[in-house]
Amino acid sequence: MHDNWFPINDIPAGGAAYELADSALWEKFFQEFNLPYTLDAPLRASVHVLPQDNGCLLRGTLSGSVRIPCSRCAEEAIVEIEQNFEEFEPMPAE
């Protein structure tokens, strides 16, 4: 997932919006963490990045659906995802 990083200095002071809709991005994440998930409908993240003095504020939504094994019967279950998020990411210490 490191391929999607971008320098915070390139983001305008008013912020910038990004779309992450590449299915390979999410499948790579599932594989990296050995998650038994598959995409049912494409996952899409819409993110607005707002630079701050000591980091950046991320606001957005994640939507789509994922097939996962049921914890009770092990049959495949479809989980619909529609989640808003807001997260502050501090600047790494130099």
C-alpha cells in the first residue's frame, strides 16, 4: 500500500481530495495480513487531506462489500461497508 503515499508538502493549504478505488490495493492488503476476505463489490475510499502544522487531517468514507467466512458456521457472508472516518496523522519525528 506504500505505492499510494504522497508528500504532504505537495498538498495545497486548503487540502486535496483523493479517490482510492483500485481493487488490487485492497486485495494486496488482504494478502499482506493473511485475511480470508474477497471483494464482493469494489471498495472505494474518498479521502480529503488537510495539512496541519504538525501533521494532516484525513476525512472521508469507505464503501463497498467484502465476502468473509462467518464466525459461527464458516459459510461465506457478505459484509456491506459504508463508513465515514476522520483521523489525524502526526508528522513523523525527524
